[in-house]
Amino acid sequence: MIGEDHKANDSDPTHPTVWKCPGVSIIKINFDDSVMSQNNIGMDMVARDHNNLMLAGATWTVPTVFEPRIAKVLCYRWAIHLS
């Protein structure tokens, strides 16, 4: 199961404010990107099981000139590749 990690956002009810564990035998992968500067984006991901045990985590800094929305797509692709 792959899902995007959403930060708490009281003004947008579509974004959950509490992380929920996946079902038994499912690994949940959350990921996020950030624009660190005009020339870098950061990506991170974490994989957890139904007991909230962290199974894996990774970060990656990418030198780039992409728009922020392209960074989101690259982060999604990276999370799928790692899974």
C-alpha cells in the first residue's frame, strides 16, 4: 500500500491529521517532498507495519530545476521504486 504522507492541516478537511496504521500483513509507505532551494529538492519515505514498527526509511536530496509539482511526481516514483 502506498500513500502520501499528509501534514496536519486544519483548513483542509481532506487531509488527515492523524496517521493510521495499515491492516495486518500490509506495509504502508508514506512519502513527501520539499523544495529546499532553487536548485534542490528533498524526498523522504518511511515504511511501517500494522504495529507502527518502522521497517525502512530513506531520504534523498536531488539537485534540480524542476517545478514543485514535478518534484511531487518524482517523489512518488521514487517511493514506488523503493517499495
